[in-house]
Amino acid sequence: MPEVMQKYFEPKLESVSRAREFTTATLMAWGLDMDADDIRLCVSELATNALVHGTEPGIGFLVRLTVEDNDFVLLEVHDSRHDGHRPQVRHSKPSDASGRGLLIVEELADEWGVCDRQPSGKIVWLRFKAVAAVREAAC
């Protein structure tokens, strides 16, 4: 059975750093060390996108992490807005101040996608190959 941890975050800017902290703590508790920096960066990008583009007023977002068959970590960010818009990778101009988040996600995750969430909203999901942490014995 897969291990699952999830947490709801309020629609506040500081929720992005809290989502990153939750992700770090969960990965450490599971003893996983598979490009944790990459996963933290991706959860930051997805949490920011959820706040800016995907949440209804007063409704936050959910972050769910799942270990699948000890081979992959599945990261999901659930939002509440159902406007038919699907996130897509943009190729921003060098002068653009934003718009590179999903390009970063596409480069770092082993795979990613978007699906509908019931009763409304969407789920942006990413998969990362899991590698158990190598821990040195304390002397």
C-alpha cells in the first residue's frame, strides 16, 4: 500500500514556503533523497500557480505526496478553480518576468500532467524517481 501525506494550505503567499517545508519534512520522514531540491522547487512553482491562477477567493490548495511502489514519488497540487483552462508550458521571452514555472517543472520531473478534480478544480501532478537516502552512521 502506498504511503500518503497531504496538507491543505490557506490562500496566502506564505503558504508557498509552508508547502515547501511540508514537502521537505515528508521526504525526510520517508527516508527519501531523490533530488529533494528539485521537488521543493517544483512544489514552489505549483503552489504559486495554484495561488495565482487556480484558487477561488478564500479557498486554498492541497499538496499530496505519495510513494508509489517504492519506485516513485507522486506530487500533486489540487486547486479549486474550474474555468476550463489547463496549465501549459510557455516559452517566455528573456525579458519576461514570469511564465517559466511549468518549463522548470517539465525539465525536473520524470513526468507530469493535469487532470480534473471533482467537484471542481484541477490536479497538477508530477512523478519523480525515488532513491532511498544513504545515511552515515553517527560516530
